[in-house]
Amino acid sequence: MRVLIWHEDIESSTKWQTAFGRRGHDVRRSRTAEDAMDRVRKEPFDLLLFDLLVREEGGLGVALMAEFHQPGIASVLITSREPELHNDMFARLSSLRCVLGCQTPVDDLVAIAEGIAEGPEKGCKALSEDLPQLCGNCQIRSACLRGEEVPPMFRHRDMSPASLTAGVAQSGL
């Protein structure tokens, strides 16, 4: 698996790179948005690990560029920011599979990433059945634990194309 890491925490991203490398994955790290975007234009990647903001540069632009140049890429947002800051990321990024906290243990991150990138595209519920550590590190898990209905921008990961079309028709879009 080819992994691109674009994250503000140098120490964590170094640990992630080492852990993925030990498992035989080819890992690249970028320090700037420009470098990350240049890499996704020129090199194939299976997975993007990114943060919302790195040195005042936006992660959404990097992730959108990755989707544009590599439609099959999967992405994982790894952040320490409050969930309110990334509530709409699932609606904006079709490649986004989950939102994890920076405190996610490295071994769990590698297992989650391998499950996401190497398996068929699955919704959150199906992924959590195969990867129980996903729920323990999920940044939107609090809504599940409180029994709240998950906001529509997250629900689309577990919905079929037919139910998505019906939801759009009901919303009047």
C-alpha cells in the first residue's frame, strides 16, 4: 500500500511512517500543502492520512486534489481539533472513510488504514465490525454513544446509492 501523510504533528507522523514501513508499506510525508498536492499529481497513492490544518494551510484542499487526481484513493482525517470543526468533511470528501483522534495508538491506526485501503469500500458500521478499534478512536463516536441520530453528512457512508438518491430527492436538491 502506498501512503501519503500530511499532518502538522511531526513526531506522530514520523511514528506513523515508521509503523507503516515496518508492515511493508511505501510511505511519503509532505510538510507543505504544495508538496502534498504535487505528490498526488505525480505519484500513485492508496491512502491519504491528513489533518485539517498544517501551518495555516488547509487539509481540505489537499484531500480534494488527491480525490481529483486519484479517484480510488481512501482518506483518513486524523485530528486533535473539536468535532464541530470537521462535521461536514464526509459531505465534502467522497474518499473520507473515518475521522480519528491524534491519540489513536499507532498499531490501531495501521490496522484501520490497512482495513480501509485494502478491503472493499465499506461504510462505518461495516468497517467497525471488522475493525473494533475504529469505534474506540473515532471522533464522531460520541453521537453514537449518546444514541443520537448521526448527522446526514455521516450517514451517507452507510447508505446504498438508492437511499442516497431518495434522500436528495426529499431534500429538494
